[in-house]
Amino acid sequence: MSGAGDSEIRELYRSLILDHARSPRHFGRMEEPTHTADGINPLCGDKLEVFISVQDDTIADVSFEGKGCAISLASASMMSERIIGQSVNDAISDIELVSQSLSGESAETLPGKLEALKGVREYPSRVKCATLAWHALRAAITKDRAVATTE
Ligand code: FES
């Protein structure tokens, strides 16, 4: 998606957010996760719980559940699709890239469909919605049980 213009990103952002918010992929509680963490957006109080199953240093499965706005659910859904099958180190790199990009600290192109998430930068008050699941994922990977906030 490198070279996508601003209007292209806006359009992709709208259609992907709608699609993933209407039918979030990997939504639901995992039976036997190896790691899990809650993410809380202090601005609205919404909370997502992220579950992962790590096998041999690979993220074999990801799921999430909880309550959040369309942007938070869509971002969690896209995150799950992206992260399943990645090594733990690659997942951590993606988390850092997405966090820095959505907060405006990095101008780097995000991989695949994730580039569309940059559309949220036009609505600064919603950036924490988009990063909520990613913060929870980071907490899940780095600790067995944790609560992450988007602060
Ligand atoms: Fe609560 Fe977006 S408004 S997560």
C-alpha cells in the first residue's frame, strides 16, 4: 500500500472500519490462552480483553472480547488477523510501529491493511480507541496477566 494518498487512506479507513466493526474477526473468549490482558481506555471506560496462545515462540492464535466503539473493535479485529502466525518478536515490532504511527511519532508505512488505521489520526480523540487492543496485546505478550491502559 506504499504510495497511497491521503484520500485513498481516508476511504480505506472508512470501509475497513465499517467492515471489521460490523463483523469483528476473532471476537470471543479463548478456551485455553497462554497469555491474556485487559486494555482500558480511560477516556471512555471501554475495556477489551485480549487472549493469545503462544506455541514455540509463535502467536498461534489471538482473540478478544469486551465493549468498545467501532474504531476499537475494528482495530482489534484487524490486529488479530495480522498477528496470528507471527513470531513474538515480529508481533512486538508491529505493536511498536502501530503505536508510534497512530500517535504521529512515526511516518513509516504500516504493513498491509493496517495502513488504513492511519485515518484515525484525523480524529485525535479517537487515537486511543484505535490503540486500545494493541496496548492490551503488548501487556498480554509481556506478562501472564496484566491490565493495560492507553495512557
Ligand atoms: Fe471507548 Fe472508543 S469510545 S474505545
